[in-house]
Amino acid sequence: MNMKKQRSTKQRKLVLDTVQSRHDHPTADQIYLDTRQKDEKISRGTVYRNLNLLSESGDISHVKVPSADRYDFRLDRHYHLFCTNCGKVCDAPVPYQEARDKQIEQETGFQVSRHRTIFEGLCSDCQKRLTQEQQQ
Ligand SMILES: [Zn+2]
Ligand SMILES: [Zn+2]
């Protein structure tokens, strides 16, 4: 393996480790800032490119939410909660409903690989904060 190849393999591993170490669905920018702590020479472009490669290869997953895309260490299919006030993304504690995929397939003939669900609303921290603000 040549030096350049070795460096890019190392960088990809570093980006992967960073995503796997965070369980809060970070943005690409947050991953870039974390990665910079461990490798100060890594560029934003390299981090973004590796995030795309890792998503394509299925080593990480990515969640599309109304603001910036988020990255997820979890590879199993699950739903998300998105706080429209602070942008927080959490996992929804309900099982993935495979029956819905089957139902759509039977009714439309469409071959469904998966569905994605994002529940939008206010997280408990934001609800508390907003209530406090109203009382002041
Ligand atoms: Zn919130
Ligand atoms: Zn998730």
C-alpha cells in the first residue's frame, strides 16, 4: 500500500470512529470538528467525502431532517424524533413497522426497500424552556 492510500484509509477509519463515538446524530460539521481534534491536518472536504463514502458503503447511516443532514452510527432501520426548535435528533422508541412495507407492496406492486419516518415537534428541554419564558 502506498503512503497516499494509507493516509486515506486512516482518515476514513478516523471519520468512522468519530461517527460511532457519538450517539446524538451529529451534523457533518460536528463530525469535522471532532475529527480535527484527533487529526489537525484533515480538511473539511476530506471529512465530507468520507461521510458520503461511508454512507454509500453502509458503514454508517444518514438521516435527512429539515435542517442539515445528520449521521447515525446505528445501521438498523429505526424512526427519528426531530425537535423543530433546537434541531435535536433522537431515536424513536418504537419498532420499525415492516407490515407497512408489505401493505404498500401488495396494494401498489411497488417493491419497497424501506420507509423513513421523522416525528417533528418539541423536545422536553425546549418545552420546559418555552414554558419558563412564558412565565417570565
Ligand atoms: Zn429542542
Ligand atoms: Zn438514529
